[in-house]
Amino acid sequence: MFLQTLLIVFLSSWIVEEYLNNIYLQAYVNGVIQADGSLIAVLVIVGALGMSLGLFKVLKSTHKQIGALVSQPQIPSPAPVGSSSKPAMDLHPMVAALKAEMAHHASMEPLPPVELKQAPSTPAQAPPSPPPTRTLAVVPSTIITGNMPVLKRANPDRDANQNSQQ
């Protein structure tokens, strides 16, 4: 973050120095401001108002959420049996509901016992090998690189000789 700020300050000072010492850049900037200055000003004002209204809306909704959380009564819940000595962490409401549901299901339905069976001791047979494949010894006349096929030159020496004779 600090490095980005330093880079922005460096580039901004570089642009200002270039503007002060380059008459062509001064003429260009003055021409753009004269031609489009009112449009630039309107866009800046509308953008600033939009950002401030958006931030105000987020602040207002956050304030409502905090007020709703503060106004809720805090009911101390009994500690579950066999709980650890660690202090409880505040959880998201969905996570807390999921944990409560999982604890409820675990107390109602015990896990079925696992039955272990020994595998037969007969050795497994390897699958039959596939038939040998034949490969073609034909060289293609095009080379495909990426998405576009490119024609391959048959005699690059002859092409070079023709170019040098012309």
C-alpha cells in the first residue's frame, strides 16, 4: 500500500513537471479543457455525488444493523455438556443454526455400526493388453499453432533463391 502511494506521488509529480516544461503538452491540455471542460466538470460532480450517496446508504444500513443487534436482549445459554474450556466465539447466525442442527441430529440418530469384511485372498488378474496400434508415417502439409493453421513451406531454399534473383 505504501509502495503504491509512493508510485502514484512520483508519477503525479513527473506529470506536473512535464506540463510545466513542455509547451506542446500545455497546449494540448489547455485545448482539451477549453473544448470539454464543462463536460469534465459535470462528470466529476455527478461521480462525487453518486459515490457520496452510495457511501451514505451503506453507512445508514450498517447503522440499522448495529442498532438491531444492540437492541436484542442477551440470553445466556447453558454450556453444553462436555464443552471445552475455551471461551465461545461469536458465530454467524447461519453457522450457529447449522451447528445446532448437526448437534440435534447427532443426539437423535446414532451412527450405524461399521462392518468389516476381509477381501478374498485370490490374486487379481491383469486385464488383457489392448491390441497394438499402428501409426501413420505421413507428414502433414500444415502445421497447427494455436487456433490458426499455417501452411508449411515445401522448399525454403528454392523460395530464398527466387527472392534473391528478383
